[in-house]
Amino acid sequence: MLNALRRVDRKIYDALVGEVRREQVDIELIASENYVSQAVLDVVGSVWTNKYAEGYPGRRYYGGCEFADVAEKLAIERAQELFKAEHVNVQPHSGSQANMAVYFSCLKPGDTILGMALDHGGHLSHGHPKNFTSSVFDIARYGVDKETELIDIAEVHRIAKERKPKLIIVGASSYPRKIDFEAFAQVARDTGALLMADIAHIAGPIASQLHPDPVPHCDFITATTHKTLRGPRGGLIMCKEKYAKSIDSSVFPGIQGGPLIHVVAGKAVSFEEALEPSFRKYQEQIIKNAAALGEVLQEQGLRLVTGGTDNHLLVVDLRSRNLTGIQATRILDRVGITVNNNQIPFDPLPPMKSSGIRIGTPAMTTRGLGEKEMRRLGHLIVSALDHADNEMRTRQIREQTLDLADRFPVYPGILRRLYEQDRGAYDF
Ligand code: DSN
């Protein structure tokens, strides 16, 4: 296993073995991460990494693209079927680049965009002061209501009327409730703006009809393929046919050169997996698991932003425990539970400290955990936070998370095979 790598570069091999082990023995609760199937891993690690394929299927600037064309066409057709989208571009290397391609397809420097503020749940590429969007465009922002912590569409409408954005962005990275795309479309129509939905986090539930559909309401939809969609790391753009040409030329040659065909092929495989009925069951379980975990945290006195969740993630306010988000992240790291520190709306603390953590269930649901295990995890999280100074308790909790990780393997047998190959070199 990994024999060539082991021979050629022992340092990277060791780091990779460390990562394989980490992914197996830790409990992954970062809301934006997931575990791809072995089929996706196979194709992303394939010879397609060798191929240049600038252009689009049937219209490439390089020879030898006949198999790249097969992969990209399948990725496009499957995404169209999955989302019922008129036009799909599968080449963006990431979610941010998908967003950038949309902006450059329809905006000029200096135009106004209206997006959700990062500290209220939005994303860097929706207009954060330190992101390229702020150097190129005029930025208007909306947030959530201080009381309900929900998007207040009347307030979005008011800001849109005042700032007259050319493009409104709807979508979030840490918003635990359903998003009303139709209401945003009304605001966009009323104020003469274009509308883009960034569904990076909720692409899986949308593909499974478990979340309101943005496709009928938005001019552009961007997504990442590696979160709830459970594909390889990358981006995706969907749009109405009338924007197809401008989106395609904005991606290439606008902001990218050759597509990563190994990743495009991985996207095709993951879309095929997402078209299976089992994918909808998986999405349902993600949502049930988040609700079960949230209930336990609330029973134990932790406040959840918006009071709960409708989707795959929770934002937990830690102020009642006198902990910052970064402290909690480090405490949970020690017991093998991986989360990220996250600002809560109107957070008095800066992003690197923050008053909250974000917890998501897509990855552990892939490993087969159900509501029972999620409830148990909820108790372990609270216990770890409450007894962080107790070394013995911390060790006991780590034993329990190890047991849980062991019962739900990521890639079954992989650690045993590595261990047999490297007998004695690693302490598995
Ligand atoms: N960094 C991603 C997330 O964690 O949500 C967003 O790009």
C-alpha cells in the first residue's frame, strides 16, 4: 500500500499515514468536512492529474482530451440531473473561485454587491473586508436579527433599496436554519438586482429535496462539492441557460487555466453516488443527527444560536461556560473531537478567539453514527468542556471517543494494512 510514495518520500508518507490515522481515530465534527468514497479517492488519485484540458468538452485547446471529455460531460449531465439546473460548469477549483467567476461574469469593478456578513454566518468571498471582493467591489452587508438570530428579509430589502446592489448573495457558512430563496428573489426583483445563491454547505440537502430549492429563483448558484455533497474538494456553478456563455468564459479563460480533470472526474463519481436513493437517506440522517446532538447540548445548558437547527450544523454559544471558541476547540482536540471555533452573531470577541464553536454532522453520519451515538457524543462534548482541568476525566473521555471511532471505521481495514506493512514503526 502506498509503496511508491513510501520508497520515494518517507516524510510525506509518514505525514499521510498520520492523517489516515487521525481521520480514523478522531471524531470529525467540522461542518464543512466529509469523507469521500473509495471510488472518489481512486479517481482523484489517478493519472488524470497528468492531463491538460483547457477549454470545454469538444472545444479544447489541447489534443488527447477524448477521455477528459467523457469525464467532464458526465459530471455536467449528472449535476444537471441532480439539481435540475439548466447549465452547469464543473471546473471551478473551489467555492471561492466559483463565486469569483460569477462576480466577474456579471459585474464591473466598483459595482455594489450585497452579501451576508461573515460574523453573522456569511462567507469571506461574500464581501469580507480582507477578501478580494472588497478590493474590487463596493460592499453592502446584511446580518441576522439581534433577538431571533434569523435573517430578517425586511431588513435585507431595506438595505437593498438603499444601496441598490447589482448582485445580491444569499448563502452562509454557519447559519443553522433554512433559507428562503424565494423571498430573496422577490427582493432582487423589486430592487433590480441579480441573485446568486451560494449553497456550499447545503448542496446535499437541496439535492435531496430536504431544503427549499434555489434553482427556480436564482440567476446563479454556486456550491462546493466536498461538504454535504460528499465529493472531492472543489467548486460548481449552476445558472440559467442565458448566462451559460458568460459563466463559462468567466471560469476559463477568465480566472482559471486548465481544469483539474482528476477532480472533475471525482465530481462526476460523487454526483452519481448522490443520485442513488441511499444519498437521500444519508441527508435525512445528517439532519436528524444534528437535531439530536443539539437537544443534548441544550439539555446540558448550552445555548444554540437561533435556538436549534434545521440543517447539518449547530452554532454553540459558550459564554455560559466562560470558555472562548478557541479554548473549547483545543479542549475538544484533546479528547479527539474536531470542531472549529466560530463567532456567534454580535460576538464581542474577535474571530481568533470567538464566543462559539460550530459543529456539523455530515462526516460522522457518513461513518454510520445515528441519533443514539450523537446523543452520546453530546454528553462527551459537555463533559470534556466542564472537566477540562481533570486529566483523568479527559483520558476517560478520550477512551470513549476512541471506542466510538473504532466501531465506525472510515475506510475499513486501512490502518491494519498500514500497520502490517510498517510493523513497529507506528503506534496504532
Ligand atoms: N471554510 C468553509 C467552511 O468551513 O465553512 C467555508 O469556505
